[in-house]
Amino acid sequence: MSPVSWGRRRRAPLRNSTVHTAEFELQDGERSRVNGVLHFTTVTSLLSEGSAAIGNGRAAVIDLAGVKDSDSSGLALLIEWLSIARAAQRNLRYENIPAQLHQLARLSDVEELLTVS
């Protein structure tokens, strides 16, 4: 081992690294829609966009039909939006919750939070 490389590790190239995208879309009235992947790399921007829409009364219903995949960060996002809505004394309901999110919610014992109208 040469003195220059001693103590340093080479990083393996990332394989199968996928760039996840998601968007929060305002629709007519108090409806909004989420499209894309709810992943830890996308929920930060969605949190601020959705929170603003909830606070402005533009997201009483959030349609999740456009969600293609999710991890536990996506579930945490939906629960946080519910908390923000309650704090703002606004109603919030989710439509077309993907099966994967239902399963995560069931395993986490929070499914009833997502299905309350």
C-alpha cells in the first residue's frame, strides 16, 4: 500500500441509483394531487408545498392516485400534513391511497389516521 492511499478507502460507484421525483399539483377549489415517488429524497419539497396549500385552504382533499411508489418517508409526510391541517383548523382527506401506503400504515398501526374523513 502506498503512503498516499494508506487509510483511505475507495468508494464503490453507485449502481442502480435512481433519481426520484414528485410534484404537488394544485387543482380546482380545495383539491390537490401528488404525482411521483414519495421517498426520503422527495418529501422535503412536498412538505413545504403541501403545507402552504393546506394553510391556504387549497388542499382539503389530496388525491394520491399519481403516487407510483413510497417508503416510510411518504407515510410520515401524510401524517405530518394531517397534523398541519389540524393545527390550522382545516379539514384534510386523502383519496386513492396506494396499496403500498395502506400496508405501511397498517404495519405501523396508523391506518385509521389516513382513512378518517
